[in-house]
Amino acid sequence: MGFKYPVTKPSLTGRELQYVTSAVSNGWISAQGPYVKQFEQAFADYNGVAHGVACSSGTAALTLALRALGIGPGDEVIVPEFTMVASAWPVDYVGATPVFVDCRDDLTIDPALIEAKITPRTKAIMPVHVYGRQCDMDAIMDIAFHYNLRVVEDSAEAHGVKPVGDIACFSLFANKIITAGEGGICLTDDDRLARQLAHLRTMAPTSDRLVPGDEQRHSFLHKKVGYNFRMTNMQAAVALAQTERLDEILKIRGEIELRYDKGLKDVPGIILMPPRDVLWMYDVRAQRRDDLRAYLAEEGIDTRLFFKPMSQQPGYLSPDWESLKAARFSRDGLYLPTHAELTADDQDHIIGRIRAFYGVG
Ligand SMILES: *Cc1c(COP(=O)(O)O)cnc(C)c1O
């Protein structure tokens, strides 16, 4: 807020207003409205996956995914060290335990370190496609197959990376590649899992007989604890319009990545990060990072620091966090303004200020 160059900004220049206006003027504002199904279908089709189940957030999507796979108390889930805490919390919400694995040089989970963390309690792996870099899914799927584990992808930062695991979970928060303000969606090819996800999202209703032979069906019978994790038709209206523009938005973001690469690659003090599969946030490593950040803030340019390792979080504190690769990156990493409304001039200005900070023309 208040920065001339915010780190993120939604791009709402397609049919977003038209669809949301239609939702409101037709009175369809709840989750019953038609845009929810249309968005689910459009996003699933875009990804070449059979089913989409929209919900209230990326965190909710991950929670639904773990529950649908039957993960609960006593189970362990492999989660990356280098991610947002919203990857790990859903594991706690379902009563299971996250077990953390360090990252590679591209910040994604290191598959070579996963096997050492697998125990008889391990039920699933959660690869997180951090900043739009797809994890090494071939290696992860091999491990999952070998140990009979399920795979829940946290794709919150990677719209456009095609799902590979059992369920892929996307966020539609305002700072993500596409947005609904708040929202999320699970994608899966599995019919049974799709039904479970939708069932749990909507308070897990059943219409069974209470006892065999009972003639009356009971519509307010609930055999398991469900959630109200529904997405409203107003959010889905925006999400549908954004999905229609996903290719366009990814193309603009791809150009932003190249422009930053080109403008920063010869700057002493800046280390470029490996390329992304889709660009969420443009990340770099920076010498005197905190000074750079303060300098850019003075110039109206907002930046964000890298995630901290999960083992450094008070809730998951483990004394070895300091030796993690994730900790090393979190000490000098930051990301620059990255959004589809950023112009070439904006970028040239930002690049120019970074070059000035390091004393190169
Ligand atoms: C944003 C994000 C989430 C959470 O999504 P919300 O929609 O904010 O709940 C989860 N994981 C990662 C990696 C994220 O970036």
C-alpha cells in the first residue's frame, strides 16, 4: 500500500466486471450460481484435467485435498522447508504431522532428500511449485510410486504448470498469477476424489437412512465432519474471466522475466535465480539485501523477502534450521514487483534504481 511500484497488483481488464455485474444483477451471489461450475470446467479444461472443485482459498483447497485422501491423525506428510506456512498448516488442520525437506538451488523441494524422511507413517508428499518453478515431478512421482504415497501439489504460485499428482491445489488470492480476490481450486482426474472434495467442501451432507429399514431419508445427516469452504458466484465470475486471460497474463509475465534478466544479469551484487516455468514473482539474491530493500522503498519500489524455512517457524522450530539451504536463501533473497500491469517503463525504472544502488550505469 502506498508504493508507486507495488510488488503485486491484480489485472482485471477482461470480462471480470461484466461477469461480476451479471452475477449481482441476476441475484446469483451465493455458491449456487452458474459461474462456479463454469469456472471449475474452464480451469480444469485449461489444465487438461477431468475435474475442478472450486473453494474459498488455497489453504482450503489443500485441506480438502488431504482430507479427501483420508489423511488424518497419526499420518505424516512430506512438505518443503522453503514455502509459505499455508502449505504446512493444512497438514495440522487434518491432525497429521508435516515433515520438512530442504530445497535445491531452484528453491523447490530436493527429491534426493525425501527418502530419508519417509517413515511407516508417511502418507503423502506435497511438492510446492515455488515462485512458479515446477518441482522435479518425475523424481517425486517415482518415490511416491515406490512407497505408495499420495501426491498433493501446492500449485498456489504456478497457474499454468500442468498437474501431475493425485490432486493439485491452486490459490486465487489477489497476489497470485490469476485471482478472484480470495479463492482456490482443486484439480483431479479421479472421479471418486472429485466427489469427495465437493462433498467435504459443502458440509458433507448425506441423505441416507439412519438405520437399515428406516423408511425416511434424513437430509440433515452428516457422517463426517465437513467444511463450508464454498466459493461464491461473485468470486467465480472474476475467476472465470481471469481463466479466459491466463495465457495472455502468462505471456506478459514471461516478458517481464526476460526484461528483468536482461537488465540485471551484469549487476555485481545481484545473483539471478534459475528460470521459472511460469513467472509468479521475480526472485533474485542480493548483496546487502536489506540496504537495497530500504533504498528501493525510499524510491517507491516495494519488494518482499524470501520465505523462511519452516523449521525456523515458532510452531515447527527445529534447531538444525540454520544449516539448511532454505535458510541460506532466506538470508539474501528478495523478489521484485511482478504483475501483468507492470509496464516496460516501470521495469526500466526499477532496474535503473537497482543498478544505481550497486553503482553501475
Ligand atoms: C498463497 C499460497 C498459499 C495459500 O493460498 P491462500 O489462497 O492465500 O489460502 C499456499 N501455498 C503457497 C505456496 C502460497 O503461495
